[in-house]
Amino acid sequence: MTAQPANLGSATESLVRDAVAEVGFDLESLEEVRVGQRWLIRVIVDSDAGVGLDDIAAMSRAVSLALDQHDELIAGPFTLEVTSPGVDRPLTHPRHWRRNRRRLVRVALVAGGELIARIGDCDDEGVTLLASGALRRVRYTELSRAVVEVEFRQPPATELAALDGASRQDWEER
């Protein structure tokens, strides 16, 4: 592992986060890796509406311009890579759960065991999961790891109806 010089890190992250936010997206992560004589700056972005190729191009231009205007942050040449998170990204923030509503997820529980469940409503404290035909409210603190499962078929209508019914019922009770 190559050590980062003092000028990389939080200042670069702040600059990139602001550039990404100006285009209307969230910075999920920023990696700065030395590759030979160059730096690889990998920017991973996301949003509630998803990320398309035109969005990636717009963010690439915005981040590149910001980095070029502050070239003192990165001494020397760099390669910029802007991308969206892969399907195998762990769900670690409430926004990740919200963005994957109705999708199938593999969840490891802190107390042990694993669930394959469909994601329902979520908030800052936890998520409603549909597992084995039953709705279950789980706090994020009860989860040790969660990853979206790739599905090649449409979700069963009964599962989606159960999630939608729970959403309407929860909303009416509030």
C-alpha cells in the first residue's frame, strides 16, 4: 500500500463531495490510489433516482473541473474514474435501504443467522423486511451485513402487495 501525501484526503474529498452535490448526487466513496507515476481518483456516486450514463458524464466534467481548479491538491498527473456503486455494495446507510425498496436482500443478523427478505419501508432507525411471508421490523443495529441479491425474474406480485399494504397501513396509522 502506498502512503498518500498530506495534500490528498479530506480536502480532496470535500472538494469532490461539493462538485458531486452541485450536480445533484451523493458521494458514496472516494478512493485515491497511486498507480505507477499517476494517481487514480475513483469517485463512486449514487442518488434516489439512480445514475445514468449522462449523469456520470456530467459528474466527470464537474469533478474534473473542480480538481483542475485546485491542482495543488494532487501533485502530478491523475486518472479520474466516476462510477455508480455495484450491486454487491453492502447496504450501510438508511439511504441505501430506501433506494433498494422492494428488492431482495441477504441479511446477516448480529444475533446470528441469515435472512433472505424483500425490503419494505425504512427510516433512520430500521427497515421492514418481508421474510418467509411475514413482515418483520428490524433495527439497523441488529444487522451485521446486508447485500442486494440479483434477481432474474420479476418479484412475485403477492410479495409486492404485502409490502405495499404494509406501507399504506403504516402511513394510515401515523
